[in-house]
Amino acid sequence: MSGAPLQPGATIGIIGGGQLGRMLAMAAARFGYTIAVLDPSKDCPAAQVATTLIVGPYDDEPTLRCLFEMSDVVTYEFENVPVEPVRAVIGDTPLHPPAEALEVSQDRVVEKAFLNGIGVATAEWRAIDTADELGHALLDLGGDCILKTRRFGYDGKGQARINAETTFTDAFEEIGRAPAILEKKVPFAFELSVIAARGQSGEIVAYDPAENVHTLGILKTSTVPGQITAEIAERAKAMASQILTHLNYVGVIGVEFFVGKDGTLVVNEIAPRVHNSGHWTEAACLCSQFEQHIRAIAGLPLAPTDRHFACVMENLIGDDVAQFDALVAEPAAVLHLYGKAEARRGRKMGHVTRVKARTSGI
Ligand code: ADP
Ligand code: MG
């Protein structure tokens, strides 16, 4: 479906007012759009930049209806948006990306089955409902494995490693005996992600992949280009593009990959939204992932994804943000804070992207 381009003054609705919603709202504001955000907390990061904030639960139909009725298009900043209440209120207001993208990415089993179904490689996996099934699946897959809850995992939460020293019943307890997926551990050389976008007429663009390093399950740095060769980058972009097409997607997607020593690419997971590993685009590209997403959902032309710097994005987690004076004084860095009052341990407070100028001779 291809709508007329949204004009300045139109309203973009965003489900979720965390830092991603905040940065989407800021990008939308630059095109003169009005922004309505729905979040359960009046103090959410997007509250400081939204035109209208609707405070309420995500699964409440009257609250969702209010957002859809005041918006010309609705999008979301997280994949755990409750699908049924959203479908019930959608009416004539387009939802981008589509609800199917939520269904696929909310459940790790559905996600893996979808990816394998379109010919995209993942870790070997088995769906797990009981401790018995877990025992059998471990024998079947062999070696080190990771048990993950099917739903609601993020930043490494809801996961238990299983190796020779751990018993599988302990691992099942650790994730609260929730419906799960058992994944064989992929012996990757490094991790990368692709941020790509699909517009309403089906055109696709992709940013250069970033090499990602996680600390305690939380993304710490994204480095571009890092150790990613042009050949690996092209293959990863092509796989992201294939996923976008199959989902009939509109908007920005984040696709996380494991890269083997021989360059083999395996998809870890997909996020139907702007992604933490794409924050560097605001410093190294003319059009950030946030603007690109707004362009796609508003029916505007997608923008070039050329990268003008090599760069490293570092997440500022918890107390890291206390270095404000030093960070803001760095000459080759773009600092972005999320306006969160309290710097709790493990909480993403902001990020900084350090760029390395390309020698152009100009
Ligand atoms: P989250 O939703 O918390 O990001 P992920 O499935 O991406 O969950 O897992 C977090 C991290 O754990 C990954 O980025 C990777 O470093 C590691 N990991 C997850 N699954 C596997 C696997 N099958 N093999 C090896 N490492 C894995
Ligand atoms: Mg992940």
C-alpha cells in the first residue's frame, strides 16, 4: 500500500516513549510533524519531546483507540506491543511496520520458524514446553546450548546457558519454566547487525553493518566498519532485504547476525523497529535511522545511507553518564542523552558516537 506523503502538521503516533520513541519523535519534529506518544509513564524519555503524551497501558483498547484516532499513521518503538488490542482499534489509520512483524518477532520460536521458512539460516533450535522435552532436545542438539524464554526477553534477560557443568532442570528453573526455545550455541567470531528500511513502494535501503560487542548481555559498542569486509556486508544486507520483502514491511528493521570464522552468516534475531546498534547513523550519515523510519512510515522518499565517517558508538550505561563534562567536551563525538532522571545499574542513559574523519583532501 502506498499512501500520499504525509505533510508537515500531520500527526505521527508512537507506541512506547522510551529512548527510541524519543529519538523518533525528535526526527519527526524536524519535518514539522506533530507527535503523539503512548506510554504507561508520564515521566518516560519521550515525554520531554512529544506534542501529546497519552498515559496508559499498552493493552487498553480505549487508550489505544485514542492514539489511533488522533494519528495519521501509527508506529512503535518496541516489539512487545500487544497485537490483539492493536488490531481491534486499527480502523483506517495505517500501522507501520505491520502487525505481522510484531507477531514474528515477539516469539522466538515463531521468529526462527519464519526465518528458516524463507531460507535464512539461524542457530539450530527446538521448542521447549517441559523439562522432559528439554532433556531430549539437549541430547538431540548436543554441546553447549542456550535456553531462552520464547517471549519478553531483552538485554540477555530470560536466558540460561547450558554446558557440561549445569543441569538442564536448573536452567529450566532459572527461566521460570516458561515456554522456551533451546538454541545451539553458535561459535561466532563476532556479531554484526544491519539496519535496513523498506518504503511504501517497496524500495529498500540498508546502512553499513556494525560490529557489536555486548557486556553482560547489554550492547556496549557498535563499530563501523569494524572487521566487516565489503563482501560480508553485502551478504548481510541482502539477507536483511529478503526479510523486509517477505514481511511486506514498511519502516526500519534491525537484524542481528552471528559471523562465523569462515564468514558464514546466521541470523540471531530481528527487531521490527529502530535499533540500538544503529544509533551511530545520527553521527556518520546525513539521514539517521530515526529519520529514515519516519520517511518510510510517512510515505516520503527514502534517503541515501552513505556513511561519511568510520565510527564507534558506545552506550552510556548506569554511572557512565556521570562523565558528562568530559563527554560533552570531546571534539569528534556526538553525545545523545535520554533525559532519564535516575542512573540505575544496567540502565541505558545515553550514547556517544566517536567519529574518525575520512581523509578526503578537501
Ligand atoms: P536479547 O533479546 O536479549 O538481545 P539475544 O538472543 O540477542 O537476546 O541474545 C543476547 C546475546 O547472547 C547475543 O547478542 C549473543 O551475544 C548471545 N547469544 C544469544 N544466542 C546465542 C547463540 N545461539 N549462540 C551464541 N551466542 C548467543
Ligand atoms: Mg539481541
